[in-house]
Amino acid sequence: MKALVVDDSKSIRQIERKYLEEMGFTVVEAENGEEALEKLRENPDVRLIILDWHMPVMNGYEFLKAVRANPEWNQIKIMMVTTENQQKSVIDALMAGANEYLMKPFDREMLETKIRFLLEETL
């Protein structure tokens, strides 16, 4: 299964990549929402997106809305993994189509538990 990790922090992308690969995922990376849209077009088999909120060029919320506006990507599971902890932001992300929300900092067990729950039907 293929996952797309979208975060402007290279170190966070590396951590998430490591955890996902240990779970058996093939991982594609992007450092902002605009680049992530390109990666989605190039990788139509992406089934999971791990998405940060605060990024330059196109932030995670804008990217989330763009993905959910495209019917071809409706089946992709999206988990926000971010420091954004305002209740309104969590609600906005879930209303815009995020399937899960995880606060940074996180550990492997937290990420893996959320992913397994999110993809329960397909793992």
C-alpha cells in the first residue's frame, strides 16, 4: 500500500517514512500542498496521506480541501498530523474531509494505532 507524507520538515518526513515503511507501506514525500498535489497525480495508487497543517506555498488545510474537491481521490484516507491544536482547527479539518487527527509530538505507537484504525478494512 502506498502513502504520501506531506510536511515541510524533512526530519518529520523521515520519522513518518520510517514508521510507515516498518508497517509495510511504500512512501512518497512532499514538502508542501502544491508539491503533494503533483505527487498524487503521479501516484494514483496512494491510499493514505499523512498531512501537516502549517506549510509554505499551500498549507495542509488548503491541500485537504483540494483533494476532497476531486472525486477521483475520495477514497484516500487523510490523517492530519500537526501541532495545530485549536479545537476550531480540528473541527474544520474533520469537516473538510480529514479522516483522523493526531497531535505532534507523537510516537510510533500513537501513529500506528491511528493508521490501523483508519485503514482497518484494508489492512
